Amino acid sequence: MDILRIATAGSVDDGKSTLIGRLLYETNSITKDKIEALESASKRKGLDFLDLSLLTDGLIAEREQGITIDVAHIYFSTPSRKYIIADTPGHVEYTRNMVTGASNAKVSLILVDARQGMVEQTARHLSIAAMLRIPKVIICVNKMDLVQYQESTFEEIKASLTELVKQTTFEGQEISFLPISSLYGQNITTKAEQMPWFTGNTLLGELEAFEYAETLAHAPARFPVQFVVRPMTEAYHDFRGYAGKISSGTFQVGDAIRVLPTGQESTIATIEKFESKLSHAKAGDSVVITLSTDIDISRGNTIVLASEANAPQLKDFSAQVCWLDHQALTPGKTYLLQHGINITKAKISQITERLDVVAQTATEGVDSLKLNEIGRIALRTAQPISADVYANNPSNGAFILIDEFSNSTVGVGFVQ
Amino acid sequence: MNKLNDKIGHFPRQLEDESIYIMREVAAQFERPALLFSGGKDSITLVRLAQKAFYPGKIPFPLVHIDTGHNFPETIEFRDWLAKETGAELIVRYVQDSIDQGKAKEESGKYASRNVLQTVTLLDTIEEFKFDACIGGARRDEEKARAKERIFSVRDDFGQWDAKRQRPELFDMLNGRIAVGENVRVFPISNWTELDVWNYIKEENMEIPSIYFSHKRQVIERDGMLWADSEHLNKEADEIPFEATVRFRTVGDMTCTAAVASEATEIDVIIEEILSAEISERGARIDDKRSEAAMEKRKQQGYF
């Protein structure tokens, strides 16, 4: 059983709450007491159906009270998969929240109201999904019940988005269009009786069928050392293991390895996971690796395969950034750059351009990047970092910028 | 629609990998971390994860238990056994001491509990040992406020959480940098659901306190729910203890944890009961409608 992370974004009116509620309800992820509460709340509102949007209603109430809700996490599962929805409400600080919420997602759900078609948010969401290299985007044309389930309406919306999709997408990204009605459960987990003309999968069907683990396991092997395990007990007197979570690729016992940035080489003696010894481990596995020789490795070092001649070591590079803080990014300032678990100082030498993700245009000669703005920067780090170009290997190509004085996470960057 | 029982026994291993990663970040980023141990299934899961994260080394931080004095004796017994079993250092501090020092005041009335008072003792303990990170077993599926709390949650001098000032958490990068006086609460099982925890306990064959399983116990009925009779419970004249077959779904203080009537002595049956549960884990305990349902169920099972 694996986990699939989904990002949703948008305003309450586009039927997102109902869609999420519907997914929870139809996968049997809601306890009886919550359904009973829904039933009575729906009745109180004079509705003759179950208002599933009320399941996430607490969030709306919080918003009315003026509490910032940036990302809420919602969970449901099927017998084969656990799903985590990172839901970002569409109001102020939109871009920042969308980027934060979607950073772990492998699927992006974009809702389009069948009556309205594409809006500005659709474009922003598509661009951000592309910037984050989210491998699958499902554009749900919702509220089909309000357009009499007409195939022509669905096809028109699809056609109107084709150009935008072409502009934003990258090679390998799967994009699909689905006509749905969250309110009446059409095409969510069961085929839409009302839309016999649609021959594609249901939403849940698409989610269940989507595979991405293989891609990660075949990316270049990267093992950032998190913690050195040295028990120094009688039983494990000379034990020296390197603990970490493999960020991409696969490692096998016997593999010749190189440590970055020191360049020392050795061979993998064992790969351990608690009491069991493994023959290999892949992206996402938290393991302890021991080497055949005693070399000096500390936290923040990255283990790669020795066969990879040009594993990256970056000091001067450019990156796309999304600014997350109220205090703007200004060139010349020094920040702490955290790449994975490794921290080094970084100086932003220049803001090359600012990007308008909706209009798909760039402005050069800008002197600051404000909250929610996306741009391209040139930077230099004190120590080299073992980061890949984000587009080539997303799980090892992102970093965060931390303000040295406030300790806040102020920006996120993608190596270019 | 998925059948409920199809979900039993399916634990997504990726969750364990992610939580172990968080445990290791805590040990690496902080000077004096601690694991807050309550004796409940969530904190037992944390101990298991910590054990795995540093194996074959020992857990590099102490288990800290804030003892309200109202714990189930079974929980205390289990706590001491687990500390011994894992070789972890155990620190216990007592709410009673905070009360004796005049820092906390015992509640009165029939709903009196020491649940709130724990915070005083906890903050004092953090101060005493200069803990800079406290690992807790909260999960985001428990309630709506939790659903948006970070994995590394920065607290000020007074242990307060400011929802508006949370740091964005991107990818799996955890920023634990803090100023002097601040500390961080860490929630490694944020993304686990109650079902995930139970499936994990089952898959790992983990020991849990006996009160999670069905047993006979003296209880009283209050607000349509069953409460363990004990010297700590302020009973009213008409609240007469009787014997019932029950188990506990969460393990807190004896004064604020209600029992459910259950015959479940095996973990599979417990998981099945959870899946078809009438009340969600944190379900408000004073909800009238819910109490009616609970009452009805007990009557069906022949208690009255």
C-alpha cells in the first residue's frame, strides 16, 4: 500500500469542498457520527440531499474568524492506497499557499466550473503545477449537472484550455480532463450514468491507476546523510552507520559510492532497516548504510554512486524562486540556504527577472521580489550543494531560504 | 463503495519512513530534545519509531512523562516496562508537585480533571531540562486545528502556538531554527490516521497497555457514557459503580477518558470496531445525540 499526495486549490464556490467531501464519503472514510451530523445539518439548511461541503465547513468558519488557513490536510484511503489532500483555500497569499501545499503533491486537481470555464486561477494553478513538476494534472470540469450534462459544454471548455495547457506543460506530464458532478456523485468513484458519452475513467479510477514510484527509483541515486549512528555499545562497538532517507534512485549492497563534497570513495557493505538487512533500497526509504571502509562522513554530506562521473556540486547557479515572506527579497542580502537537510549561507547576487505566471510573461530589471511573487535569481553559496537541476530530478533540486535573523522560511527555490 | 474491512491490515510503509526521517531531524537539529510520553497508543508508536530511527543505537533523547496522578495504573506499569525494554531514559514529573507549589489549582466539581493542569508541569519541565524540542503524538486527522499545524511547530516562551506565524513547510525540508527561549513541538505522525496507527501496531506486533483490550471493570454511568470508577472521580450520590465489560479507545486520565462497551480482546476486532465506530476518536464527549446512540448500543448489548 502506498501514499498518493494530491493538491487542490481554489475558492469554496467552485465546488471543491463538495468534491473532497464526496471522495471521503464514497470511499467510506467518514465515521457514522460525522455522517449523522451532516444529515442533520443538511436538514437544518432545508436541503433534501447530503451537503458534503459541510465536511470541510469548519475551515470556512475559521476563515470568517480571520485565522489564516494556509494548508489543511485531509485524509482518505482505499484498500490499495492512502490519499493525502493538501487543500489550499483560494484567498490572500494565494501563490505562496498553493506552492507550499503542492510541494509534495504528485497529482494536482484543478476544478473548473462548467458554467464559467477557465478563470485566472486555472492558469495560475496550471503554471504552478508545471513549475513544481507535478507529474499529473486532472482538470475536473465540475457542476456538469448545471449544464444538463452536455458533451458540447465539456468539449468547449477542453478546447479553450488546450492552448494554455500547451504553454505550461512539460514533457512527461499527464494531463486529463474529466466531466464531473460532485453534488450528484457523477464520475467521482462511479461512472456517470448521466454522461454515457464520456468513456474515460472516474476521478478515483484515475487516482488509483496513477503510478510514479518507478520514475523516482530510476532517477540518479542520492543519499543525504542525516545522522551518524555510533552506538559504542559492547555488541556494536565498531558500528558506524549513516542514517538517512534516500531522496532519489536506488542503492544496492556492493555499490561503489562517492561522498560529496569530499570526494572520498568506498563500497556499500550493508543497507539496514531496523533489525533487517536489505539487498537494496530505493527513493523514500529511511535506512542506515554502512561502508566497507572507515571514511569521514558527516551530516549534510551526500552519498552518490561512484559510477556517476559528474554528480552535481553547485556554488554559483540560478534558480526560480517563489517568495513566501512579507519582507521582500532584495539582492545582495545573505540568507541561509537549506537544501534537503544541508544548510549553507547563500548570497543572492541578482534578481534576473520576475515572472507573471498567469500571463506567462517575464519582466527584467526588477530590484525586489515581494510576497507571492515568482522570479529567477542568481546566487552563490558558501559551500557547494549537491543539488540537481529541479526539472531533471525534482526530489533533489529544491531548496528553502531562511532569514538568519527571524529564522523564518522566506522563500523556496528550484535549481535551474 | 469500498468495504470497510478491506482497509484492515493495510499499513502504508512510506509513513514509517517519513516519520523516521523526522525523528532523525529532531536528533540532529536540536541540542536537548525529548519525547513526550503519555502511555497512549500514539506515543507508544513514537517510541517504536524512535527505536527504529537510531537502531542499533539507543534512543538519543529521554521519554518525558507528565504524571497527573490520575493515570490508569496499567498505563504507569506499561510506561516503566517500555522504558526498560527500549533502554531509553525516563523522566517523570508530577502535576501534584505543581499543585503543592501553588502553581496549579485543582479543579472542583464532578467534572474535575487534571487535564488542563498538565501544561503548567510540562512548561516547568521544559524549563528545568532546557528542552528545545518536544516530540508529541498529535495527528492531523484528530481535529480541524491540528489539520493545519506544522510538523515542526515553533512555540514561544509560554509554549504558545501562533497559527498566523507558522513557517511554511515545503517538500520534506524541516526548519527547526529557533531563538533563545523558544522551543519546537514536533509531530512525527502528523500524517497518520487513527486507522494507520492501529494497523501499524498490528503489523509490528507491538505491546500496548491492557486497558485497550476488553476487560471487566467497575464503572459509573455519566452523560450516557461509562467512566472508570476510581478514587480520583468525584461521584455524585446517584452514580453507583457497577461492573461492565469495556475497553478504552484512547488512554488519558481516568477522570476524562470514557470507556466503550466492548468484547474485543484481539487487535483485529478492535480495528473493526474503530472502522464501524459510532463516534470518531475525538468525538465531543458531551454531545447529547451521540450519548443517545452510545446508550442505545449498550442497551442492545444487554447492560440494562
